[in-house]
Amino acid sequence: MPPKAGAKAAQAGAKTASGSDAKKGQVQTKDEEGEFLQMYNLQMNMRTMSNCRIFSGVMAGCIAGLLKIEGLAGVLVWIVVTLLHSVMIFTKMGFSCTRYFPKSRDVFVSQLMGGMMSFILFWTLAYDIVHIF
């Protein structure tokens, strides 16, 4: 004997209710544990941050070389330009960088040595081209 139409609707309603409860539990778990970071997106963010550090180093090196800044004052220029660029990135992310990086400090301290190498290269290059030759 085939089941009645009302019985099928009741079974479908029970399945939908249990499915939404399961989905609701997953959403609550995600909210309680924090947002998940995907590895590919994290690698892309780190690569972009590396490019930003290199750009900051190039700009700081050109500024220090063109203005004939020597010694520790030149390193201070690099620190100021890099810090300013990090604050601009932090502001662009809406002061919530945990959505893009595992820790908030990664915006300020990750990939610093790549920027430092670019800074030294362009500092000496700009200084030599403008003031020596």
C-alpha cells in the first residue's frame, strides 16, 4: 500500500528541519572558532605583502639616495616609509587583518628583509647616480 501524500510532506519537513539544524550547528561552530584561512589565499596575501615591502624599500632607497641621506639617518628613512606603508595597508584592511593573516602583527613585521635588501640596493644606486657621477 503506497504511503499517503501527507506522510511524504511530513517526512520531507522532518528532513529539512534536521538539515537546517545540522547547518545551524556548523555555522555556530565556525563563528565560535573564528574564521578559517585557506592556504592558497594566505600564500597569495604573503606574496602581495612581499611585493609591498619591496616597493617600500625601493621608494625609501630612492628618497634617501636623492636627498643625500647617509648613515643611520638613511635606515631611519626606511623604517619610517615601511611603517607608513604598513599603516596604510592596515587601514585599507579596515583595521581587521585577522581575516587576511594569521596574526595582526604580520602586517607590520612580515617580509621585512626583502624590503631591506631592495632599500640598500636603490639607496646606493640613487646616491651614486645623482651625487657621484
